[in-house]
Amino acid sequence: MTVQRTARLAALVALPAVLTFAVATPSLADGHGKAHQIDLEQLNNSGASGTVMLSTEGNQLTVKVESEGLTPGQPHAQHLHGSTDGHDFHCPDASDDTDGDGILNNTEATVDYGDINISLTTEGDTSPDSGLAVERMPTADAQGKLSYERTITVSQDVVEKIQDLHVVQHGIDPNNNKKYDFEGAGKSELDPKLPQEATAPTNCGVVKGAAVGSIPVGGVETGHGTTDGIEAPGLLAAGGVALVAAAGALTMARKRARQSAQNG
């Protein structure tokens, strides 16, 4: 009986330690500074790929993009597509080329990746109205690489549902002449003044996972591990340390109680 009472007492003493660890990390517990990584994968056999990092701080969204394999020297429209109202959108594939012309155009792809939520322009307006503002979209360098970073004020819905959105970059070069023209795929179905090459999607990527803190573009993928959906892995780790400490205290109390009983 003495052993059991002592063990229970040790457990009660150790429990506040667990709570202390949880309370001591409020910035982790409230999801402050969330970051999401996206890997861009090619569409339309473009060979274009990249990595995107979305990080939120209050209602500020910072978007960092590093991509390659794009049409050199050409602007590439890019957007956050999808919905913040619970609809399940995803990246398309070649089977979505419903007219069978060999080009997955934006209208065909939108069925899968949804409408524009945010236009990732270099300056000015970022609403869907700027979706075709090619003159304010980032341009790939001579090697077909593109670097982009911008912080945008967004709605609370975007902050809370950022994991439901995804990034699409546009601009392809099927005739490999390193420019957008009407010869490769004709006119865009979105704007006949633009070539189809300028508006067709070149890559797409969905959120891979979430982590607390700032992660550089191309950093460790947060993936689909057993902590998916946990916005505060530091809190989880701290709780684990506290539980280990509590278990150790409980073991020591039991050992001392047994020794006391034997000596008595």
C-alpha cells in the first residue's frame, strides 16, 4: 500500500511538469509562423519544375518561388489556385486534355485546379483580375530559371485554408523556339490576343505539409509523416520530454518505496 501511495504521489507531482512545458510554448501552440512547401511538377511535357514556400505571419503571406525549365526570357503568369470554402481541387494530368489536341489548356485544367485565388504578380494588384497581367508577371532568365518573392496581405480565409490552395505557373514552348508565338499552339482560349503558349499551364504543385518557422525554398520537405496537420511540432516534442521526465520520476519513487518497505 505504501508503494502504491508513493507512486501515485510521484505521478501527481510530475503532471504539472507536463503542463508547464505546454504552457511555456504559446507561440508554437497557436500556429504562429506557419510554413508550407510545394513541389512544382511539369504539365504539358514542359520539363518545368520548382519549389514554392508559402509562409504566413498574421494576415501577411510571403511567397517564394524557385523554378527552372521554363521558356527562357519570357514572362510566366503564376497564381494560387483553388478554394477556401472546402472544395477539393488538385493538379491535372494529360487525361484532362479533353479536345485531344495535345495541349492541356487552362480551361481544361481549371476543372481540376480551380479558379485563381491570388495572382502572383511582381507588383500592384494580386486579385484574380490580374491573372493575365503578363507585364507584371516574373520573367525567366536566359537559362529558363525564375526566382520570385513577394509578401501579400490576404484574407483570414486564405490564412486558415492556405493548405487547400496550390501554385500553377503558365507558359510553354512546344515548338522549342524559345518564345511564345501563335505557331506552336494557336490562340489562347482566354484571350485571342495572346498565344496559347503564354497561358497554358507549365507546372503545378500542391501543399506537401506544414511546419512552424521559416524554411528556405528547397529546404526539407514537410511531407506526409505521422505529424501531418500538427502546426506545432515543437509543442509535441516538449510534451514528449515532459512525459519522459514524469515516467522517470515515477520509476524512482517506486524504487525508493520498495527499498523503504524492505528496510522496514
